[in-house]
Amino acid sequence: MLGSTHGTLTTDFRARVEACGETPRAAVHSSAAPSADDAVPVDVSGRPLHADVPDLDRFFRPESVAVIGASDAEGRPNTGITRQLIAWAERVGARIHPVHPSRPTVFGLACHASVADLPEQVDLAVLLVSDPLPVIEELADTKVKFAVAFASGFAETGGAGAAAQERLAAAVRRSGLRLLGPNTNLNAFEEFRDDLDGPAIALITQSGHQGRPLYTLQELGIRLSHWAPTGNEADLETSDFISYFAERPEVGAIACYVEGLKDGRSFLLAADRAARNGVPVVAVKVGRTETGARTAASHTGKLTGADTVVDAAMRQFGVIRVDGLDELQDTAALLARARRPKADGVVVYSISGGTGAHFSDLATEAGLTLPTLSQAKQDELHQWIPPYLNVANPVDNGGHPVGDWRGRKIIDAILADPEVGVLICPITGPFPPMSDKLAQDLVDAAEQTDKLICVIWGSPVGTEDAYRTTLLGSSRVATFRTSGNCITAVRAYLGHHRFTAGYRSPFEDAPRTPSPSYRKAQALMRPGQQLSEHAAKQLLRAYGIRVPREQLVASAAAAVRAAGLVGYPVVMKASGPQLGHKTELGLVKIGLTSASQIRDAYRELTDIARYENVPLDGILVCQMVERGVEMVVGVTQDDLFGPTVTVGLGGVLVEVLHDAAVRVPPFGEDQARAMLTELRGHALLEGVRGAPPADVDALVEVILRIQRMALEFGDELSELDINPLMVLPRGQGAVALDALAICR
């Protein structure tokens, strides 16, 4: 995973603006976007609220290029690269200047001995040298805007390489230029077809070879506009290119292959910009099996591995995560080219009842909506389809109608249904002339409709004319080779448009100034220490989170008096700054109903603490709260994203069930409620086996208050764990029965 620059973005942004003279573009739907003359808006913890959008126009379309280390000597690696760069510069209309200390010319072009001898200020410097650091320092005086470093041997090689990369990154920051690489390649300078129409895919890869399948989509008629091979991301990173591509009018979708995120916050800001602009981002993010190195004392920390947070953050900001490169290419292609859906309903249409039934099962299991067609629509379809065949959805035509004029009538009738937004036709294999006529009818219908038509061509051969010419020749039909990829892409297509239709940037409402709760709670923090349960509950109380009636006592007599004030039955617990899970040590006593039980419990708790050598700040005598749903709500620190909020089923089985949902602040009420619906045990909140529904509104309020605490304390709060949070029946609230907090 690449090194984090968390906490330095605001300073870097100002430095780049001042050094480069850049003025970031305003956010499309935000009047609060930064400019070169205004302070970058930040949240309460000092983190930026808008993505820094680098002006990469001169990178992708430079007017002048310097090739440092250029060569035309046969057999030298730099020769082939120089030749490709010269051809690329000619295509984009750029002047090229070879630089080499001992060559008067390179491929017939005048060659300059050093950077200082360049005849003009260049937009882009391509560094064909093994050590780019000295060259970056030379370029600092030339005002070059961009550089590319191909050299390897940096962070990908271990500690010494990482240190070398940091020195390179520091030199880049001082120079004012922007660097792609190191350890990148020539993918940015590939030849893209300019004879293709329609919205394009912009490609970002940290491993160049992983982008090859998408690059070859051009051979199927799908336009590609840019390729950013980010390499080790010493400076320019995936987030920069997402932000830039999200502003490009020709880009219909952004496809990413990500091995590691450099900075979680900048990634979320970039994804937010894309969501506000309605530009889909589809990503393969490797590392699903990474568990993350955690020594968390809280339950919450044990629920959340590193990839869990990445997955949640992507989903939260509308990034569509897929597993394979085949899914990446198919999903990005569909999202780039398809129009906004008219409805969420999917109809499966086939020439085989078995095919339709099988695919419908897969689609329904994946969460697609297959509405039952109205009786009137079914009657209409039965004009052309035998009455004994099912046309409710899936629609089985029996085969013969596709061979004549009836085939097109059936397709048009399905597409005319207002509940239908997508028609999917699985063709399991070529069966001419039926399959040829069906493919042509689908292509012709697609030209006349604003609804999406998808075809799955199941033949393993793929050389059939109906596939190669008819289907792939259509810019309106989305053609797939597998059912799984079709379902993944259609689900992403419908989900993306639902998400962006109601999207409001959570950064718009992020707190800018500390709340009175923060100022009150700050006095309770103890840097570098774990708070006792009593102190942690005071922290919650400062943020308006309800805790039980309780008193901290230092004697058996005081405990008896406290029980009378709190009200029987009571719970007694040991409270101390080093206590995590008290139940395992026998330091919790519940259901106490008399003074004698109180005295006995006090003596036993203190004896155990003394035996275990656990320092106490006292014994808590607490109100006993029994009826409700036990939940866990907490905060942990993620290396990439900073504070994250987790909610899940709580109680003693929390680490067994591992039923939890995660979000990265800031987020609103809609996301807090969505966290609850993601839980496998969500039904418990609705009431099961005669239990009343739980007070979900109160639970959501606790989640939002905990989020506010996470935002305001930032990395001052290493961990916070409420377990259990007892969610009472509807209208009665939620009570934090136990709490743990660790200060950084």
C-alpha cells in the first residue's frame, strides 16, 4: 500500500497553485469550490472539502515535449521509446525536443545537451534516465508543467526504495511541476482511434498491462479517450485523474485498476466530484483478502478489516467495484454508452423457456427487478406468441416467431411497457437463421428506442456474423459474452443512475467549526490513554448520547446508597482506565436487588481487581436496562481514510457474528439508515417473535452523533466502542450501556 499524505493536502494544494499558476475548475454543482485566490474550504479537523483538480490538458495534449535521455542507437531500450514518443507527438501536434549530452541529432531532430539548452519552455518532460531526481532538480528552473519518470527501483522494492521515492516526491514539490510515476510506462502515449463516436472510457491503471483489455475495446467500436498509468504515484495519483476525467465532456465512464490508494481522503473527494457530475467510476481494487494489522482493544476494531473499509467507502461515494478485468471492461462500456434508464424494470426475452428461466433466476438473485407484465401486455404479446407459453416475464416466444415479422412486433411491444427500462435477450448459441434474424431485430429496435437492450451471445466461438457484424456493429446494443458480466453491468447501470439522481455531496454539510459538545468533551480526553467506562460515558453524555443512571462509588456503603438512588435492580461493574472487556474477568454483576447483594458484589469486584492487578477508579452502580436490541456503534482509525464509523449487532456475540456496516465520515442520515439495512440481522430492529419494533430513529441519531464526534476529534480519538447500545422499543430511545474510548 502506498504511503499516506493524510493531513498535508491543503498545504500541497496552495503550493501547487502558487508554483504552477493553476486555477482549479469549480465544482459543477458547488459554489464553494476553491480558487487560487481563496482559502481551500476545510472541515472541522482541517481536511479539504473539495478535490484539487489539476489542469492536465497540457499533459495529454502538450504543445512541446522534451525527451531527456533520447536515443536513436539501435538495440538501446530508449530508442524504441523515443521513436514512439516522436510518433505520438506528431499525432497530438506537439513539438519534440530530444535531450542527450553526446548526440547532436536524434532521428534527424536537433538534440540538446542539457535541460538548460532547451529552446523553449516545454509542457512535458519525459525522463528516460535511471535516476530522475537530478533531472527534476534541473527542471525546477525551466517552469515545465509535467514530467514522466519511467525508472523503477523505488517504493515497489522496499524500504530503501521508498526512501528514494520520498526524496523524489520532495523534489517534485519544491519544483512546482507535476510528476507521473516513477515506475510507470508508455500507456499515456498510446495511439487512440479517432474514428469512434459517442462517450468514451477514460482509463487509470497502476499496472499498465492490466489496462490492455480495455484498450482493445476500441477494436469492438468502443471509444477510449485517455490512459493514465499512474505507477508508484510519487505525485500525481489515481484521485487526480478521476477528478480531471470527471470534468471532461467526452468521458462517459472512468475505469480504474487500483493496487493501492495513496490517500483515502483525496480518493473520496475525487469520487464525490465524479458523483456530482454524474460520471460513473468503475474500479478493480486488489486486496480483498487483506485483513489489516490491528491490535484493537474494542469490538469495533475487530469487526473492520482494511478492505472492508475500502469497499464501504467506494460504495458510499458511488464507485462501482468489480472483481475482474472482464467485468471492468463490460461494466465501463455499458455505463459509458447507455442513456439514463426510463425505469428499473428488467424483462428477459428468449427463444427458449429454459434459457429465460435460468437467466431470470440469476438476475433476481443478483437484485435486479423483474416486474410481472400486466395482463393487458401479456394479452398483446399472445397475439404473436402461442398462448401456452409464458410471457409474464421472462417472455418465452417458443422460437418460431423470431423467424418472421412477429419477432420485431414482440420486441417493440415489450419496450413500450412503461415499467420496462431494460430488455435482456440471452442467445445461448447460434441457431441460424433464427439467431441471425433475432440479432438484427434487436439492433433495429435499439435504434428506435431510448431504452437499453442487452444481448448475451453465448457461443464460445465468437466468429459468427450475427455476433461480429450485426451485434458488435451496433453502438446502441450492449453485447456480452457471459450472463454474469451482463448482470453485473446492468445492476451497476441501474444503481449508478439511482445513486446520482438523488446525490448530494456529504462534504457540503460537513461541520466547519467545533460544536459546544466538542469543547465540553475535550476536557475529558487523556492523550495516550484508555478511558475508564465511567469517563467514556461522560464523553458520550457530552455529545447528547443517553447513558444509564449510574454513580461511581468507592465503598460498599456508598454502593448501597447509590443503588437506592439509581433504583433496583442494578448492575455493578468495575471501572478503570485499563479495563477493556470486563465480563471475561468476572467484573460485571447484574440483576442485584438488595443491599446485601450490593455489599457482596462490591467486595467480590474489588477482590478480583486486586487479584488481577487491575487499577480501578471506582465501582459503577448502574441502572439495569433489559428490554431492547443490543447493537454496537464505534469509531476506529483507518490508515487510509482516518476515522470510520461502524454499526452492527452487539452484545457478547459481536465478534462471532461479525455483522457490521462501515461508513467514512462525513455522511448524512440516508447513509446512516443504509448502514442498518446492510446488516444481516436488520430484521431484529423491525421486531421478531413478538418483540416490538426498535427505536431506529434513536439509533440513527446515535450514529450521527458518533460521526460528529469522529469528525471533530479526528485522530485524537484512536478508538471508541459502545457495546452494547441498547435500542429500546420505538419511541423510547437508545441507551449506551457500556463504552470504551482510547485517546491517541
